[in-house]
Amino acid sequence: SCNDPVCTLPNDSHLTCISKKTGTNSSSFEELIKKSNTSINREKKNLVVKNCNNNVCDGLFNNSVSLHANVNGDIKTVAFKNLQDYLPPNDTNHIINSLVVSTAADVTGEVMIIINFDLQKQRPRDTELICVYWDNYTHAWSEEGCAWKGPSAEGQCVCNHLSSFAVLMSKTPLRVPALGILTTVGLSISIMSLIINLAIEMIVWQQVVKTNTLYLRHAAQVNISVCLLVADICFLASSKPDDAESNGQTSVWCRIFAVLKHFFYLAMFFWMLALSSTLLHQAVFLFHKVSKKTYLRFSILLGYVCPLLIVFITFLANNAGEEGSYFLSDTCWLVYNGLLKGSIFTFIIPVGVIVFFNTFSMLVVIMKLLEHHKNDDTQIDKEKAAAKTVIRSVVLLTPIFGLTWAFGLMIMILDLTSGDVAYAVNYIFVILNAFQGFFILLTCLKDKMVTCGKHGGHGRRSEPAERKVFMLRRQVVVNTSTTRKEK
């Protein structure tokens, strides 16, 4: 018998009993609740009944309801367990991810009901949730009049009518259109640019490393290019983890690529730090002579040993590089678990510190160069001229690299379900990240010393040299004229 179905639902068979009693295939639960004379709260194995005399009902299997309307009498709310199994979604692309909560009340005027659902399965990143109600006429779930509050309030739905509510979850995450193609094309351009840049450096090396400052500048640029080249190749190889998944190698390859990208992207920034810190040292101590070997040892220690220690400690601290702790298999990159939580901050924090230090050091160097007056020592003048070329490189590359990874952090914070801003951030990051190699090549091509070096040092003479040649030619002409007159 099914005499009091609202209060006596011990098992699933009684759900079928409700369907037969209502005659609407379980589509009018709220009508059944509204007509029942239940006046006390009850809890059974498969449902909880709440009779609330205020606008908030909670304790519904960890779900709660808040009704904002003019209510005559009490609010009757029921949370059904297992009922979602009998009311499947309209398509195969979604699953029901909550209990069914029904609310009934005698209301007048506009209605706004807020349901806080306890999701049965954790929502994966970039996966859309849909708030729905059971339509009595179509006998199907409908999202009309209901809205999901977004990733900041994952289980919260807002509707403008009373009914039986639930949450549907997509089986697949959202994707950014054409992002894969843009990444592949951009990284390919970046890789080719870096190869060309390294080739140019090899050709002009002997002509451009005539001072200690220039030696440091070009040694750093070569190492920055190598680090970015390896990191970009790893980024491109891990941009489609689904291909590795088909071979059962996702976890192994993603762990390797995550470690390599973590190390080489960090090393790129630490070489930038080596460049700016040694330039700062030169400017403060008036470009006093320090051997190239000393520069190189310091730069290698800072550029490779420091990032190696950071990656090694991070790897061990996250359960020896465990998936979900150190890296994510869907991105083959570090993990973000909230503000200052996750392995990603062992990358973001050092990068932020380096960008800040580079900015500070460049300001100091520029001030020092402006303070220094013309010096009789031509070697110091050469070092100052070389320092200006280094400043141009650091001033151009530091904000580009820093801004790129600022957007990289924003990608991890913003969920694609947040809207258009998240999509825009993804596009900006991919464009900046993919064309970093091109920006390095651009700084190389803009370097006049490199341009002259490519022509074997036979480029345009400097202004003082041209003046000396002109005076010498003039003296020869005068002497020749004098000799003719004497004859």
C-alpha cells in the first residue's frame, strides 16, 4: 500500500508507488508534497521531509533550500535518495550529480529559490554543471528558469519557480576553440626562431664578445635560448596527453615532461637573474675588471643549480612526483590547489621574485649610467656601451616573460566555466608563451653589434673612426697641393 508515500519510503519500490499514485511518471512530487498533511520533520532511509516555518530549510542529506518569496504558511521540502536513477537526463552527454530536492509552498508574487546541493561527484576542472527541474509536461529535465552560480559556488542553483530540482554534470570538460592549433603553430615558430638565434650567435660569437659585459650578455642569451628551446619542445610534445594515454603512458610521460618544463622554464628565468645581477654588480663597482671564468661560474651556479634544487625538493615534497600532487595528467604541468597551495607556486614565486629583482636592478643600473661622466678610460666606455645593449635585452624580455606566466597563473585560477574572460586569458597566454622564442630572436636582430658581426666586422664605421679617416684624407690632399706649387 501507498497510503502515506511522503512519509513512508523505506525502499526503491515505493518510488514506483508514487509514480502510480500521481499518474504522472514521478513528475509531480511537489504537488504530492503540497497536498500532504505532514506537519513534522521526518527522516527515512531514502528521503528527508522538512516542514519549515521560515524561509530556510537545511539538513536535507547535506542539501539546503532558501526561498525568497511571500509565503502563506509553511514551506515543505523533501530530499529524495536514489530518485535520480529513475529520472535520467535527456541526453547521454550528462549525468545527474545530485539528489532530487522538491519544494512546495503557497506563494504569491515573484519567487526566487536558492538550492545548495551536495554534489555526489567532485566536479572536474572546466566541467559545466546545469541546474534543472523536472518538467511535468515533457516528462524530462529542463533548465528553463534555473541558473548555476558558477565555479565559485559549485553546488548552488537559483530558480524562479518551485519544482523538483537536480544538478546535471557534463561528462567532458569544456575546450578552448582552436587552442591546440594555435599552440602548435606558435611553438613551432618559437622553436625555429630559437634555432636561428643560436645559429646567429655561433656565427658572430668571436666578433661580439670583445668585452666582459658583452661576453656575459651573449653567454646568457645562448643559455636562455637553449632552456626555452628544450622547454618549448617538451611543451609541444605534452600538449596532447590523450595520444600518450592511448598507449597507456600518460602518467610516465607527463611526469617526465612536467619535470623538464619545470626545470628549463625556471632555468630560463634564473639566467635572466644572472644577467641582471652581474650587470648590477658592474654598474655599482664602476665596471671594474672581473674574469670571464668568474662570470661564467657564477651564472652556471645561479642559472642551473638553483632551479635544479627547487625542482628536486618540490618533486620529493610531493610524494616523489605523484600525479595529482606534483603534476596533472590532463596538462602535464604543475598543480594549483588554491592560493599559495600546490606545486605551481614553486615556479610562480621564484619567477615573481626574479621579475621584481630584474626591474629593481635595471632601474639602479640606468641611474648609475646617467651619473657616470665621460671617462678617459676607453675600456670603461666600451663596457658602458655594452651595458646599454644588455639593458635593452633585459628591459624587453623581463616583462614579456613575466607577463606570460602571470597569465599562466590566471589560467590555473580561472575555470573555463567562468565565461569569456577565461577564454581570453587562455588565448593571451598561448600567444605570449608560443612567441617567446620569436621575441628573443627579435632582440638579437635589433642588436647593432650582432648585425655588424654577421658581416665579419665590416659594418658601418663608428663616428669617431669616420672623422679620423676624413681628417687623414684631407691632410693628404693638402700635402699634395703644396708639393705641386713648390714644383
